[in-house]
Amino acid sequence: MPTVNDQRGNPVILDDVALARILASDANLGCRDLIDRQPEMVHLYETANTRFVTDLDTVEDVQQLAERTGWRVELPTPESVR
């Protein structure tokens, strides 16, 4: 699991053992649950690359990324996705 300044990042890469445990679980066991429950299975990859912790879940997240990077970002309009 990548970490940036002690913040968990993505993507989390799973080996066959971890994937099998998640898929075999009766509970809604996701990566975060597995990491919390079995930290001995986790290898942390410490990096300063903020790409691992950059979320693009909201329009504001995308706008902040554009401001930070200087990239020109065009989001689809509701009319263009119909």
C-alpha cells in the first residue's frame, strides 16, 4: 500500500492470498478492513508522490487538481452526456 506523509494511498495491490481472503469472507470485507485486521500482510511503500493520495471524487477535487498542476480540464456538461 502506498503512503504519503502517513496517509494511505491507492492503488492497493493484492496478492493471491489477500484476494482469496476478501472474496471468501462472509462479511463485506474490503481492502481497508483487511489492512486494519491483518497488518502483518501489508507492505507499505512510502513515497512523496501525491498522485497516490489525490482524490477526484468531486468537481471541486478536479478543479483543485487543475489549479495545482496548471492543466486545462474540461468536464462534460449534462447536455453532452445525454
